[in-house]
Amino acid sequence: MRAVVQRVNGASVVAEGETVGEITGEGLCVLVGVTHDDTAEKAAQLARKLWSLRILEGEKSCSDVGAPLLVVSQFTLYGDARKGRRPTWNAAAPRPVAEPLVDEVVARLRESGAEVATGSFGAAMKVSLTNDGPFTVLLEV
């Protein structure tokens, strides 16, 4: 699993003209990509990492300050544009594999006590955020 994590001061996601997920104030916007060999164990590992990642103000984590997370599925994180001008998506897992694993990340975060908003899997989404810092990291588990 791969995630792009941005420290934000507010973020939202709109699908079909409606806001489907939103967080306010300090938190994390997390774009999550899934590849073919990912597992529920990797989803749990990613959730633990996201909940405890110390990238908020004062080197705090979401678990330290109760900061919310906006989790959005992002198959394009596994795009490969090394050859030619058009990316391939061969490394991205298909929906039947990816959707349950993104849901597992969200469920594990919520079990840990996190406030989690989400996008809409497979929808054309518009993600808006205020990157705080700017601060962006790439995680792979």
C-alpha cells in the first residue's frame, strides 16, 4: 500500500456536486493506493502508521491531539510513466481488491479512536485542501 499524506488545515472532497467528506482544522489528508499483493495486515499497518505519524504542529500525531483524517482512494498512485507519455495502471489493484483494503484502513483508524472522513470509492472527485507547511510525505507499507 502507498499513501501520500499531507498535513492540512482543512480538507474536503466533492463527488457529483456534493461534499462527501470534510475535515476542519489541523489534520491529515491521505490519498491511498492499493496494489495487487496488498493485504488486510498491510491496511492495519498503514492505519497504525497514519494514526501515530508525528507530522502535525509540534511533532504531534493525530493520536496525540485527536486530529481528524480525510482518507481518499487514489489508484493513480500506482501509475507508471517511465515509458512513453501515457501512464499505465497495471500495478494498481482492481476495485474488488482495493476497495475493501481502503475500507479496512478507515475501519482500523476509527477503531483507534480517529475521526475519519472519506471520499467516494471509484467516483470522479474534487479534493480541496490547505496544505499546512507545506508538509507532504509518501508512506509505503
